[in-house]
Amino acid sequence: MELQRTCNAGVLVRLDGVSILLDGLCEGFCGYLPTPVSLVEDFLASPPDLLVFTHSHPDHCSRALLLPYETQKLRPILGPESFPEGKVRVGEVTVTAVETRHLGKTEPGLSHHSFVIEGSKCIWFMGDASPMQMKKMTGFPKPDVLIVPYAYANTPASWEMTKAVCAGTVVLLHLPEREKDPDGLWQQVKTVTNGESCLWIPELGEIKNT
């Protein structure tokens, strides 16, 4: 399995011959990283097999960047508002949407779903779901890879909960640029996780086999 960080909270997953772009086309917002033009062009030239979006916030889904896929019907799209019931199969991989609550104060009318990707390995992609929402995923196998925002690792309680759920690697996203971090999120995460080997915080564009 191969993972590549594509933007603020987005990754490209390659699993069992299937490529899935998760929250991978977004705009820059308050220091959060947009999808680079080079990756936008690469994805249009060779579209992933499936595009998945957890919710409609612009730091997770750019309507402008998504438009060509919608109008030209380049590939199937799950989200950000319409989610299928049950499993979606692509090749030997299945993707299941699970309704979850967004972090923080609930925004009226906001639809948010996390995703379970199952093949030779299991991935949970939480989007911006609260750490407590992992309880809704108990019917699925423990994830070999758990992809989450910084809130899963910025307090001791949330980090212990995250480690207890994951059977392998925790991929931490949604951190701002280091030089544009007025809330000190990078330092919070560093203090709490203390260099634990199960954690991977990818740089933009970085690829890892896991």
C-alpha cells in the first residue's frame, strides 16, 4: 500500500491496484495547504479510480477543482453531500461511508462522513470527525492505517484513544504550515506524541509505502 499527501487533509491511496483520492483537492485556507498545481494537473491527466470527500469545507474539497470530474464524468465521486449506503467496490477494494460528527460545534446542515477502505489492508479515513466518533467504526476491522487530523494527537487523552484504536500507522494531517501556526499546534502534537514510532506526519507530496 502506498500513501501520498496531496494537500491540507488529503491523501492519495494506492491499494491492491486501486487508487483512491481522499479529500485530495482543496484550496488554501488560514495557513492550511492547498493541492499543488502540479498534482492537480497529474490527477486530471491520469485520474484516480475513485474520488472521496468527507464534507464540503473548502480545506477538504474545492468545488472548482472537482468540477471537471463532475462535468466530464471522469471517475466515480463519493461526497461531499451525497453518500451511498453500504459498500462501494472498486476492483478488489471496498469503501464504506460512515456518518460521523465534525469536530467542534456542530454546523447546521453540514453532512460529514468518515470512510473505511478494505482490501489487503484496512484504512480508516476520519476526515474532520471528532475522535469520539471512532466508536462508530467498531463493526469494522482495526485499521492498519488510521488517517486523522491533528486533534487526535494534541492532548494525551485523544492520543491514547487513537493509539488504542489503530493496529499500525497513524497518519496525522491538517496541521498548518509551521511558520503560520499561531495556535502552536505543531508544538502541542510534538509534546504529546513524544516521537512515537507509530506516528507519521507527511510533508506535502511525500510518499510512503506501509
